[in-house]
Amino acid sequence: MATEEELFASVDALLAEEPQLPPPAERARLREAAGITQARLAQALKTSTQTVKNWENGRSEPKSPRLEAYQRLLNGWAAKHSAHGAPATPQPEVPETFTGPATPEVEAAVPVEAPAAPERPANRRPAASSRRPAAQKAARPALDPRFPHGPLAVLDGDGSAYGVDGIVLDCPANTVVELVEWTLRESGLGAPKLHRNGKDSDPLIVLTAAAAVKLGLPERLEDRRGLRLPEDHPIVKQITKAKWQLTQRGFGPWARIYRKAQGSQRQCVQLAILPWDALDSRSWPGVAEMEPADVARVLGIYAQRVITPRGGTAVSGLELMTALRPPTRPVQDRETGNWVSGHNPGSLGTEPMDPAPPEGQPEHPAIFHSGWKGGFLHEEAYQWVRSVDTLTDEECLLPFAVGLDLNTAFLAAAARLTVGLSEPVHFVNPPFNPKVPGSWLVDLSGIELDPRLPSPFTPTGERPTGPAWYQTHTVAYAQELGYNVAPIEAYLRKETGAYLDPWHDRLKTAYVDTLADLGVTKDLTDVEFLAAMERHKDVDPALTAVLAAIKGTVKGGIGKLFENPQGKNYKDGDPWPAMQRPTWRPDIRAAVISKARVNMHRKLMNMAKMTGLYPLAVLSDCVVYPSPGSSPLDFLPYAASGKPQPGGFRLGPTPGLAKLEGVQDMAWAVDLMEKGFNPARHIKGGDAVMDEGK
């Protein structure tokens, strides 16, 4: 039997193995009692201020040799500054905001084999209390036991992997291959599928500049055109030698590393490399400069509300469509009784579809080699400036030009939008049917409308000059205006559906909820709404970035439906990668834009009828009006009760409603119009007015 001396010797040996630090709150108290700032301490220990903050709020722990140096310093301070009378160490608060994995779609789930639990759970440090403004609408979804640490993590150079909800994991990886294997086996990262027939989201690891250098990646991606490492780069060779694969995109800012799935268990990790501009500042303003924990918070909220990022916001927007409308589902073979993969009704399927000749472009192989000369659809957003000759003296004497911007106009247009799901079929002299999606050759040049308004039939706002191809919504609007339409030809699709509905619903909820977290809620009066919008970007930089990313997801996702060939070596008639996916659907993009442009024109018409006001310019979803005052309240139509008049522009936070874009002097707007520039492009201010390619 061991003696007391032997037991004490064993315990002392354990204690000597790792320096013992006081609790996080006591570390902060001792530093403050010594009159030392976090920045000064970070300088002394040759680390960052954020790292010191993490040590003091419990997000991470120091490692050797800083661990021993930090303990020595704390012991010295403790001898000078007794904790007598100091409050007890507080228990960590429950974070007000949870930005974990997205909640699966509420449907009867198809039984699937659950992936095995992580072989060795990743070392998780205590979460810190949330000191940021809470995202009130971000309710904590049910945690999936397969992904206890959420959808993603941001890896820093010291091996700290910052996840959602404030967690920090210890990542021991020193190479890209080790990182991939740790992510799949130990990290507990990932997110459940958004549809019962879909796939779970692959875990995302975001690399800071320090982490990228530690793993052997160059600080800057030299191939700025191809945006990828060369195939003979040591990292690419390392991945190949370990029998992992890269997608056709190669190892770029968004690198996907995978092996073939084992049964129902995927083996794929998505990397995003911050120093290679993975998070574009236009879609993710300020995020690349944030501390790792804050980057994780931004991406975590986005992952919860939209999807785990899989590339830029445009790529994520397209991936979201497929995640919510998976191309296949389990179907039972009647002959064998086995379950096989079958087409999922309402989806775009698994095979690409050639466009109808007028829906594509001259470079497309099917069109190029057919010798098609019949013209093409030109359904694009407005870029229109009113002729200065139509301005009245009364309008020119108004003091202000006020710009209104429609919230996510393309998203509003996608709501309940019927699109074609099957191959296009050619018809000659068909009767027009506004319920059938497709392309119609019609002569709308005889329709004469008020010259103070743009034509609803062309993106330039100019009157058509003869027969042209139009999407169904454009022709239907001509009929709505009271004109007889007589199609000459048409390419129509018999199988139809509201393919974009779940995409619209999820993004609308994400947009509205994020605005609400920034203080812009549906219950505000118009005066309160304008005030809230003026200050919303100052509430929380992280949520502001999420809002920008959601808007980028909408616009970019629609744009990706008609992605053009790229690269200086491309030759007309050759296939290109984008056109070889099922989601390359220019007809669906045309339907969304056509409906958005028609919606805009309908509002312009109603505004003219209700107020007698005519716009100065329109650019996509922004319209500029002459105004007697500097606020939209000075010219928008309201009933005697104070409620907005239906049919015109209305203020509010939901898609399709308007917000203030900017205010300038009327003389400024007229001057731009006389020079051929578009005031709607510059109404926000802060930019130089340059040649717009007139």
C-alpha cells in the first residue's frame, strides 16, 4: 500500500506538469490592479491584444512558453495585490445569441445512416459571455449531436479554432492534410441538411493569414487570374499524396478537399483563406479585418440563417437553391423493391439543359453551331435617365432630388414565381397565355406610353423599334396595360413550378430578422423607420456585414443562373463549366428580372396617377424623384388616415418596400442628366461621377 509521502509525491508531480493559472476573471483583476493595459501585456508576452482578451474572458488558454511566463507574471502581481475582498469569480453568462447550425426544414425525415461520432472529441474551451448587442431573433436551433461545435471555425496561427457561440477548439494540425483529417475526425463541425432529401453541409475552416503561413501556404496568391495554386505546388502535391482530391477549381481562396463518400458519410472539408480575399469586401464589408472570433460570429449567423458559405455570396446563393430543392430523392424500384435515386419533383434535376435559342447567347455551343440568327432575350434591369426636354419649370425649381431604393427587389420578384422546369418547346403563332413561362417573339413597338416614364419593355427605357423576344411577364404587362398582343413565335415549357419559393422564403426571413436585430422592425412608423435605417449600420458591425452578405446572396445567386464564359483563351462554340450544371438557367434569371422591372414600372405609373410626380432616373432597384423636401415623406402618397396609399412606393423593411437611398440638390441631378449621367447611380454620394460609357 502506498504511503502518504508517495501519494503526495505523485500529486506534486502532476501539479508540476503544467503551470496552474488563476481563473480568467482573476487574471484581469490582477492586471488592472497593476495598472497594465491588455495591449502592454500583449507586447511583453510577444502576442496580440486579442489573445490576451481571450485569456481573460476564458475563450482560450496560453501555451508554452507563454504559459510559464504568464504564470510568473500573475504570481508576482498576486503577491503585491491581494484578492482580499475581491468578488468571487462569476459564472459564465449564457450567451444571448446563438449562431449555430441551421435548423433543418420541418418535414418528415427520411431515415439515414448517421455519420460516426468524432473519433476523439476536439478540446473545447469554455465559452465567453456575449458582450455584443444580441441578435434577438436568432433563436437557438436544436443542436444536432453529430455537429456539437456548429458549422464552421476560424483557425488562427496559434492553433485556436474559433467557432460559433463563442467556443474555441484546439487544433493541433501543422499541415493542410492534418487539418482536413482533424476537421472530419475530431472537430465536431458541420451542419444538417436544409431539406430531407438533401445533403449535410460540409464543415468550413476559415484560415487567417497567420494560420495560412503556419500551414505552408503563400501569403499572397500569385495567380490573380486563375485564383489557384499551381498544380506542382508542394501543398497540392501533399494533398494528392495523401489520396485527397481537389475540385476543378483547384486550391484557391475557396478550396474544397474531399474523398469519395463512404456510404452515406461524406468526406469533404471547405477551406476559406482570408489573405487570398476569400471574403470579398463588397459582400462581407470589414469582415476580413475582424478578429477571428468576430469572423466566426459573422459567418456563424450567416450559416444559421442562410447556408454554410461555400464560396462567394453568389456561389452560396446558387448552392442554397439546390440545398432547398435537391435534384434527387429516394424512390422504390417497383420490380426489385430496392430504394434508388430518382428525380425530385419541382427541382431542376441532375442534368444541364440547353436553352431555347433566344434564351442563350451566341457563344453557347447549341446556338453557335445551329447558325441561329433570330435574336435574343434582353431582359435586364433598368438603366434609364429621363430626357431633360421633358422636365417642367416647376420640377426644376424643386429644391431636392430624393432617391428611393427597393429592398432586395430581385428577391421580391422571386416570390411565387412560376418558372419552367422542362425542355423548351417551339410554337408558331401561339395564343398568348400569361400563366405559361417562356419566351415570346412579339412586336410591342406600337405601344405609346408617357415619355416621362421609361418603357416597361426595354432595360434602357426606350420604346421598342420592332419585334423582339420577351419573357412572359413583360408580355403579360403589355396585356395588363390594355394592349392586344399577338406572338409570332414562342419557346414555352410545359412542366412548371415555383422553384425559387423556398429560396425566397429563407432569404426573406434572414433579411427581415437581421434588419430587426439592427433595430429596424416591421412595427415602426415611417418616421421611425427612416430614423432606424439612418443609424442601423452603427449598431453592430458583425450584423451589418451579415445583412450585406444576405443582399449579395440574393443578387449574386440570380446572376449565377446565367454565368458567361470566362478566360482569355475561350473560343465561341466551346462549352464552359457554368453551362454544364443544371442551375445554368438563363430563362429563370430572365423571369426574375422581367418581373422586377415590371413591378418597378407599375409603381412608377401608380405614383404618377396619385401624385403627378415623374421620376428623373431609374437604375435597377433605385429611383430618383424631384421633391419639395429632403425626405421621402415629402412626396410619397398617404391617405387622409396617414396610411400609405397602396400601389405606389411604400417605406418599410421587407423585400419590395422602399428605403431612402440618398438626397442631393435638384440642380445637381439636372446637371448630371444634361451630361448623360444617371443620378440614381450617384444619389447616395461619396463617389466620383465618372464616364458611364455613354
